Amino acid sequence: MHHSVELTDVHVRLGHVAVLSGINIEARPCELISVVGANGAGKTTLLKVVNGILKPSQGRITVLGYNLSQYKNLNFLRRDIGVVPQRSNSIRFPIRVEEAVLMGRYGKIGLMRRPRKEDWDKAFEIMEAVGIRQFCKKLVHELSGGEQQKVALARALAQEPLILLLDEPTTYLDSSAQSEIMETIHTLHHQRELTTLLVSHDSHLVEQYSDKIYLLREGKSCLVK
Amino acid sequence: MSWTQILNFPFMQHALIAILFAGIAFPMIGVFILSLNLIPLRFAMMHVALLGGAIGLFLKVDPLLLGLLFCILSSMALGPVSEKMRLGVGILSGYFMTLTLALAFILIYKADIHVLEAFNILWGNILSLTILDLIIVGLISLMILIMVFLFFKEIQAILYDREIALAVGLPEKLFYYLIIFMLGLTIAVSMRLIGALLIDAFVLLPAMAATFISRSLKQTFFFSSLFGLLSGMAGLYLSFVFDIPTSSTIILVASLIIAGCFLFRKGVSRREKVR
């Protein structure tokens, strides 16, 4: 069985700054891996490398058996990778919750095609599972931080991904909302047999949910659990 | 005075046709500008056109043609160059804007070009449109409408969040460059046809008004087109009746619509708070 995600001696430079210098991480299918580290440790960069947005200066990245350096266009692979960014850039964009979740299907629907009934059904099924079905007609920016995070999670899951990447999913949330979102992630990770890679600065919060934990410090990774 | 009387004049017929096209389609470009924060690009295009015009006058080539060519080429280049340099299009537009203006002034001074002649490229007049002008406005309007209709979901994802558009597996860069190209093309062509001042009336103001009251991107496009059409037609009519400049009247009407939409939103949110 190949690893769902495997990073071997990965180095990343942004300009003259070495952000990651010798990262070794492996996530097997259905594992929930957490990468913890302080702010500025390179956690978001790490996720961008896994998603093929940033290219490493050195090292090998394999995702679902594909060596990323061999592909110029990774859109085919991104359709199998759900991403929950730290926070959406669009604070006041007029979009209803149901539309934002349906967006997760856009890559699979194909260019110039309208969403079909099964795409809507999938979006509503995910909203139900994540617990935001009752907000489906509300605008995303009208929701609380925790609810918005659930919308982002639902959108990523609507892709029906094999891999889920989560960038600080609990930032900006109060402690009860943090636990609630982590519980939701954990449950859906098992139900949908996902390989989940989560980055967080809060090692205590993610510990009980993680199969493995890597610590990211000074651009290097080490397995701590 | 009725519309029938006004439309006895051929120049008013042309203006009305231009408003029907531009009023519906150009505000959609305004929605792109506001959502992607591309306002500097609009100014950059004006200055690029000025440089093209100045070079055209220097080389004794049609300044309008060269201005348009410069705008089209720079709108094609801006997206990829900003990506390569890891700079936002807004920042790069600021660079282009100042650089091209400086170059244009040097050329105007050194080549002894009449300043007003060079600036002519920026001032169009909606009341002096030819059939060819109308065809160009019509074609660009159609291109915008077709793009929005065919690629609505891709555009929605990019305007919402480019990172998410990329993450769900859309060719995000391709569509972003297409949006920038259409924006440059619209501004470049319409600058000469309807004037730099009127571009804002058609492109930005209706889109601004629509963002105050819309609850979805479809509504934003719909209301921006509706307001573009309304302000254009009302402005044209009133300017004729009261004998005042058309561009300014259209802008006044559009500004009133913005104020109305803002008050409407205030009222709605106050009612929601009371509930």
C-alpha cells in the first residue's frame, strides 16, 4: 500500500529565506496526522507544498502515488484533495452557505457545465453531516466563526476527497467551538476514511485526535507521537 | 419631451444603443474590479493608453489604435507578470501607471507633441458615436455576457476566493488572466468611445450600488446591469431635457442609485436588529 502523502527531505525557500529545510513526513491512508509548531514555523507553507501550490527547492513529494515534480498541471489531483484554509479571503462576498458548499463540486463538475441534481444532493448531505443544514440559505459572512469554519469543512468534503488538508481549523474560535470543530473533523475523518493532514499551533488540542504528531521547528520536522 | 422626440436625432439613437449594450454588460466588469480589488488596473490602463497615444503621435500612426494595442498587450501581460514577480496585480498596476505616465510626459516634451492631442485619447463622447463604435461596444458587451453566462461558476469561485478556486481543482490562473484581459479590453476600448469619466459611471458605480443590496453573485450581476441601464437611460434623457453634459448626468443618477441602495441596506439591517 502506498502512502497517501509522503514528503522526503523537502526543502522550501521563499525568496532568500529557507522556510522548510529537511521535512520528512508520511501519512498512510486513513491516518489523521497533525503537524504542530509556533506561528511562522512554516505550517501553511507545508500544506501548500502538499497541494502543489508551492514547489520545493529540493526533496520528493508523493501524493496518492503521484510524484508532484513530474506534473506541470496538478488540477486532476487537487480534485481529490479537500482544503480548509485558515480563513477565507472574501469577508463580505455575497454567497449563501449552500452555494459555498456546492463550490467544492466545481472541479468535478467540469468547465461550462451547470451543477446537476446529484451535486446539490451531495452538498446537502455534507451540510447535514457537518451540522449546518439549517443555515443553508444564510450568507456565509452572517455566520459565527465556528459556523464559517464548518462551511469551509463542508465545502472541502463536498469534493469527496481522499485527502483532507486543514490549516489551523480552530484559530479565531472560542474553546467550546474549538472542541466542537475538532470532534466534527475526527468523526468525518473516520466515517469517510480520509487521510487527514492538519496543522495547528495548539498541540494539546489536537493530541487526542491524532494518530501521529510531527513537530515543526526551525524548518525541520520530528515525529513526537 | 418624450423619448420619441429625443430619438429623432441620430446621435441620440446611437447613444441609446451604446447605453443599452454598455449599461447591461460593463457593470459586470465593475463587479470583477470590486471583488478582486483591481481599481488600480483601471487607472493603469488609462495611462498605458496615453503612452500608446503619445507614441502614435510621435510615429505618425493612429494614436487611438496604438493606445488600444498597448492596453490590450499590457492587460494580457499583467496577470502572468504579477504571478512571476509574486506581486499583486494592484501593486503592479500602480507601477505601470506611474511608469507609463512618466514615459508619456518625456515623449510629449521631447518630441514636441501637442499635449491636448495626446490626452484626446482619454476623452470620448457618447453623443458622437459612429456605427463602427457601436459595433465595437456591442461586440465587447456580448463577449462579457457570454463569458459570465458560460463560466459563471468558475467566476464565482475566483471572485469568492482564488485560493479556494485553485483548491477545488479549477484552472484558476487561466480564468483570472481572462478576467484581467476582459477588464483591460473593456476599459481600453470604451475609454475612447464613451470617455474616461463615463467608464466609471458604467463600470464601477452600478456594481457598487448592487453590492449594497445583493445576497448572491447572480443578484449582484443582475442589479449592477439593471442600475447601469437605468442610470444610463435616465442620465441620457435628463441631460437632453435640461441641456447638461451627458456623462456627468449619468454619473449623478448612478450616485443617487448608490445612495438609495445604501439607505435601503441600512433600513434592512436596522429592521433585522429590531427583530
